[in-house]
Amino acid sequence: MSLFDLFKMGGLFMWPLLVFSMATVAIALERAIFIFRNNLRLDDLKAETIAYVRRGDMDGACLYLEKRSARRMGAKILWTMMSNRTLSERSLIEKVTETQAMSCIDTLETGFNFLTALGSLSPLTGFLGTVSGMIGAFKSIAEATEVNAQIVANGIYEALITTVFGLIIAIIAMVAHSIFSHVVDSFAAKVEFVCSDVLVELAVAGKKDAA
């Protein structure tokens, strides 16, 4: 039996499930491509930035980060920090950097809520299709002059198809959400450590200049 045959057997509720499946795949692919293109590595950015700071070449560090900020979230965050290094208090630098970091993380998390919603709606729609199919099956039993196992089995078989499709869509959506959330959470944690290290280097460089 082909997938198209199963789709037809599932009934009316297979259409919203088809829309949910297309949306899930589209969002998952878009987020995967977006995260891959933005390169969330931070170790090389941290090393180069600290090297510039230790040489006292703050403008060079800003230029290095600015050139990479279009495609790299980490570079954009560090560039914000370096561009605001002249602020009077460290807390102000941290605040500006934190705001930029939160903006970048929000951008990375775009679409995550939709994956969560699809992961919840798909099985519910599948169950609704199953209940609707079961109603049809019992209606057929009630109208039949002779009830046999085949009538009952066929009705239940068709009814459960929507549940299977709904659960498959939900699994894909939740797995994608979990993977992407782990990647973004890991990036956020690394950003905090990297920014802290760079701030320490800026403070040391500032003391040297003052001396």
C-alpha cells in the first residue's frame, strides 16, 4: 500500500496533518541552514580578539570582528563589546553586550515556538481523526445487518492512520526543537564565558595604559 493510499484512507483530518508536516520540515530545514550559515564557533574569535587586545590594537580588533559580524553571531556580540569599551563603567559594557547577545539568541530561536506548537497540535489532530474514524466505524456497525470482525477491524485500521501520522510529525518537530535548543543554549553559555574573558583582558589593558 502506497503512502497516497494511506493518506486517502485517513480521511479529512489528513489534510491538516499534511500542512503540519510541511510546516515542520520547512521550519526545521530553515533553522538548520540558518544556524549552519551563522557559524556559532567562538574559540577562534576569542583567541584573535584577545591577541589584538594584548597588543593594544583595539581598532584592529573592532575591524576584525566587524568584518565577520554579518555571518557570525559571536563576532557581532564581541564587536558590540569592543565598540563600547570606552564606556565609563564595566557594568555598562556588560549591559550593552548582554542586550546584543539576547537579540542574537532571539534571532537564533525564531521558529522554535512553532515547532513546539506543531509538536502538540499534530498528535491532537491525529487523535481527533481517530475519534472521527471510530465514530464512522461504529456507525457502520450499527447500520450493518450482520456484524463481523472484518467490519470492525477495517474501521479501526482506517481510524488509527491519522494517529500514526500525527505522532510521526510530533516526533520530528520535538526532536528538531530539542537539537536546536541544545545548540543555542550551548552557544549562550559559551558567549558568557568568552565575554567574561575578553572583559578581563580589556581591564588588564586599561590598567597598563593608565600606568
